[in-house]
Amino acid sequence: MPDHKINPNKWIDLYSDYLFNYTITRVNDRDVAKDLVQETFFAGLKSMKNFKGEASERTWLISILKRKIIDHYRKINSNKGKAEVRINYNDAESEGDWLEERVSDPYDKTAEDTLQNNELGDAIYNCLGKLPEKQAEVFKMKTILNYETEVICNELNITASNLWVIIHRARTAMADCLKTNWF
């Protein structure tokens, strides 16, 4: 039977560094990362009664943090375009919307863009096939499938430090391969 006890008095000591490092790689802003970790702890306190003990405390807090990060980006994206500036012009020769004519639509993908994305995907999978089997598996699980470190370590029966050595070697090999085969 899982242990359903959690101890929020130790969260800061046990998990704050891990949660901050997890967050900073996703939001790239120290203040926002700190705020999101703090919000995670508050949300964890509010929903302690919902903790079932089916996962570790840290995994449970990470799942809350992931939702906080997603909410952060939703909020940012919902605010985009609200402060858009339009500059219309009207002269003897022409008339129009300056912004519309000079800013390309990032969602307007050309055949060239699609071809480039397909080529990159092919290059990535080609390079992945050149890695040793264990490196390729760890790289896929961590980078492509976004598995948690703990899950990968348990599934492959390796230590966390071994995982990070393998992932570092895989990423280095992938970067070298892509430089050679794609750029």
C-alpha cells in the first residue's frame, strides 16, 4: 500500500532547487521561474488532500508545476496581439497597412519551410540511428518523449548520474552528426 503522507515543511529543502532548475530551462526567466515554483508550493498546500501517494512527492509537485508552466504560457499567448500597433499610410501613390505589409505571418509556411522541417526530421532520425543503442534509447526517452529522470532510471535500471552522462554523450554526438549531415 502506498504511503499517503506528505511533508510540506520539507518541500523547500528537498525540492526547491530541483523545481527551480526544471522551470528555468522552460521559461528562461529567473523571476518567473521563482514565482512558478512558489505557486506550485501554494497549489500543493491547497490540494494536499488530493495526494494519493501513487507517485513520489517530487513527481506530484512536478505535475503541478507543469500545469503552472502551461498556464503561464497560455496567459502570455492570450495577451499577444492586444497591444498591436497599426500604422496606416496614405500618400499620393498608394494606401495600405504598414504593419501587414512588412510583417510576415509565422504560420504561413511555404513549401520550402515544410521541406526544411522534413529534412531536419530525417537528419535527426538518421543521426539517432548512428548512436549506440542505449544512448539512442535514453535520448529518445528524455528529449523526444519527455520522460522524467526517475522513470527512465527505473525502466533502464541505471542511476541518475549515469543517465546524465549518457544523455550528455548522446546530445554531443547528435550535435556533431547534425552539423555534418544537415547544416
